Amino acid sequence: MGRANGNENVHGLSLISVTDLHAFPMVSVVEVGTTGGCSMTERASLQSGEPATAPMSMSTVDTATLAKAIEASSVGMIVTDAAGDRPILYANDAFLRMTGYPREEVLGRSCRFLQGSDTSKEALQEIADALRQEREVFTELVNYRKDGSTFWNLLHICPIHDESGRVTFYFGYQRDITQRKETEEALQQALRLEALGKLTGGVAHDYNNLLQVIQTSLEVIELGVSANEDIARRTSTTMAACHRAIERATLLTKQLMVFAKRQTFTSQPIDANVLLERLHGVLTRALGEEIRVKLYLEPELWHCVADPAQAEPIIINIAINARDAMKGRADQRLDISTFNRELSAKDARRFNIVPARYVELVLSDNGPGIPQGILGRVLDPFFTTKTEGKGAGLGLSVAYGFARQSGGTLYIDSKEGVGTAIHILLPYTEAPVNADQKKADRQGTAPQPRILLVEDRSDVATITKQMLDLLGYRTAIANDADSALQMLAPSGAYDLILSDVVMPGSMNGVMLARTAMQRYPHLKVLLVTGYAQGNDSEDLEFPVLGKPYRHADLARKLRELLYTQTAVAH
């Protein structure tokens, strides 16, 4: 019905003769005067955003030239019969490139072969309604290529009428807008996370106020019951449990503040390559021998701006997430790469950051990948696929907050069955890396410092040692000051003492530090405390880290102390 005669194959117009194009009703697409049809000029105007010019006519453009123009277009174009299942009569090269099908697998078939499970039912119904009413339709939908991959299709279908006004053909053109849709989706996610961050920051602030009330109330109760030894003894376990819970809650709110970009950062120029080289050994030990950790570093990597003490635990946490995801799979590997990247205005809009130079860190695993259904939610705080008690769901959201507060961003590429890649973009800087970091950088290939951890609480000692091990330090534990002095003798074979201020026995942490420094002047000391007691608390001559402290706080403090000199005990 309504199909043109001839079966020549000139300029790809199989089933339609170019020499007969002047008689083919497709001319209605070109001429504005067609009732209910589509003007080629009008459609081109819609796509380009330019004002429509005067319509072309067959008197100024011959049929062969028109055919060549259609065939050379970057826009996919097809002509279908209006009868039956509306088989495709013509498809230009752009359509074939877009879909991946050869011409012989396209001609004579209904367009339904491009549809799949992710194709919008609403869009298909919109098209069906328009065809039934013999009117044009303009829509966006997901189509499938021959290889099974998907693309977003900006589709426009126009009816073509003959001289009597009867619809005999349909002309359709389509444009691959996948990149535009991905950019829109990424921007929406960035805006959503920004809004969520503002809400989270407010909640965390209020939560910290509540924690302060609870903490102070507990300390008041402890002071009140301390005079009664029996009550103090019976409540000590409960009080200790409450303090531990407050410490965990405090850490949680600090992580939320990082996501909300309200945490105090000490940003500075860093060499990401050196940071990763220093962490390589830490990651290898932390992830276990089953996982191969390999670095692929850009030799001429730019310097970038970040807080290294924040970056280190974030990279470690992402690596541990990868380890958990790969558990039970053969040939487990984590590849860490760095790149120089100059972000165009188009890409910058996608990530909602400024177009500029960035240093890109990519952590790629070969785990199971993240299902598409939850990929858009994994940066949300508290979102986790782990079982209860195995994770708070803050790791990636904190990493995202770190990247955003640094002036960059974080995004995720993942394919089920293949693996996941976490991309961190950090802003470029021309500033040189400062001397302190260079000392720490050189230390990365030297023997790791030895730390003597002095802590009478076994649970605190165990978790602190794990943290120090992850940071790459060689750590030993002493349960009291006397044991610590015995372990230091005779040569003081440690680089730093990390001790609680409040200790059992006759010697507290301050007294231990003074004695150790007198005997071994090379030693560094870092004291930690939730609260200090006695006169020694008023004017401590040693650095103090208050509890609860963050992994990043401890890492920064240790680096400041240890890398002011190069001597390391072996």
C-alpha cells in the first residue's frame, strides 16, 4: 500500500528508487504545505535551535542531491510503510551506525526489534496512539543495539500523505542522546546529594548538641558516685559502655559532617602518586594475600589540592569495600590508577563542578559490580547492601563529601559481572608540595616507624592497634607504664609512644612520657585522653589528642610528630 515502484539500490535507498523519488510521497516531508505532515525545515530547526528558513522545494534541490543529503546526515532516518506492521522501507547509514544492524537486517522489519525490557511502556503507548490517530509524535525512549547495549533515542515520527490526503508512509528520525541523559542524571544526583548534605549537616549539628548533653550528664553522674566505692564499682561497666557508645556516635556525626562538607579540612598541595605509593604496602597488608593490588601511575602527574590525612583513610575504606565485594571470587585484583584530566565545560556540567584541570584517582576492582537499580543510591548516607552490623553505609558518602569539599567530585562506573571503578577528581594546583610532605614521602619507602601503644583497656588497645597497622606503622602494646618502660629498655627501640593520660598504677601517661624522654631523647610522644585528671592536665608539655578522635586526626598527628626527623628505629 502506497509503496513506490522500483528496487534499485542507489545511495542506500533500497526498495525505493532514487529516480522515482520525485513521485514518492516523501516529498511531503520537504514541502510545508502538506496537511498533518512534517516540514524538513521545521524539524531541522527544532534540532539545531536555529530559526527555520524558507522550505526547500524540488525545483531548487533535485532528488539525487536530496537523497545524498539524507544519506550523509548524522541523524538516523528511516521511512516505513503505513500499512500492516509498518515495515522499514529505507534506513540511512546514520541509523545503521546508531543501531549496529546491517541494512539487510533492517529493511522489511517492524521497528519493534529496537525495543527491550528498559523501553518505556508510556513512550510506546504514546507512539501507538499517535500512529493510530495518524499524527506526528516526538518522544524519548531507550532502544537496544544489535549487541544488546542500550541508548537513549530522541525519536520524531511524521506521517506522509499522498495527494488525496491519505497517510501512505511514515518518516522517522532519531538521535542518540545517551550522553545528554547521563549528564542530566549526574547533575540531578549531584543536586540531590547537595540537598541531602545540607539536611544531614543540620541533623548532625543537632545530634552533636544532644551528645554533648549526654556526655556531660554521664561525667556529672560519675563525679557524684565516685565518693561511694560500691556504687562506683557497680556502675563502672555501664558507664564505660555509655562512653564507648558516645564515642561511636561522635565518630558517626563527624562522618556525616564530612558528607555535608562542614568538616574542617587542612587542604594542601599533594603528590597523589607518592600518597598512593606510601599506601600500597598498607593496602596489601589490609586486603590480604588473596587480592593483588597494583598501581598504574601517571609519570608526569600534576599536583592536586586535598587533605592527605583525610585522603588516606578514604582510599583505605574504598579498598576494603572492594575486598568485601570480591570475596569468594577467583583472581581478585584492585587496580589503582592516576591521570591528568582537563575537564571540558560539557563534562564539568555533568559533574556540577567548574571546567578546569583535575588529578583523577581511579580504584577499580573485578568484583560483581553494582546493580543498575541501586547505582544511583550508593552515595547516599546510610545506604548499604551489607548485613546489619557489617557497615554503617557511610564510606562512599564520606568519600563523596571529601572530594566535593576538596573542590572536585567522585563518581562511579560499574557493570554487573565485570566490576566497579571509583573515580575521584581533585583540583590541580601549580603550587609545589611542601617540605613536610616531601619528608613523609621519602619516608614511604623507608622502614615504617615503630609505635609503642600504652593502653590498659584491651578493647581500646586492640582497635587502636588495628588502626595503626592500617596506617602502616609497626605497633606493640604495653598495658601499663611499668611494662612500657621495660619494653623500651635497653635501647629505646621505638620511634613514638602513644599513651592514654589516665593509667592504672603510680605512673600516669604524663609521668611515663617524661621518664621515657629523659632516657631516650629521640622518642616522640602523643598522649590521648577523653578527660585529664590532676595537675598534669593543666599545662601538658606533650601533644594531646582528645577522645573521641578520628582516624584522620590520628594519622595527621602522627605524621606531624614522626616526620620532623628522619631517624627511624629498626
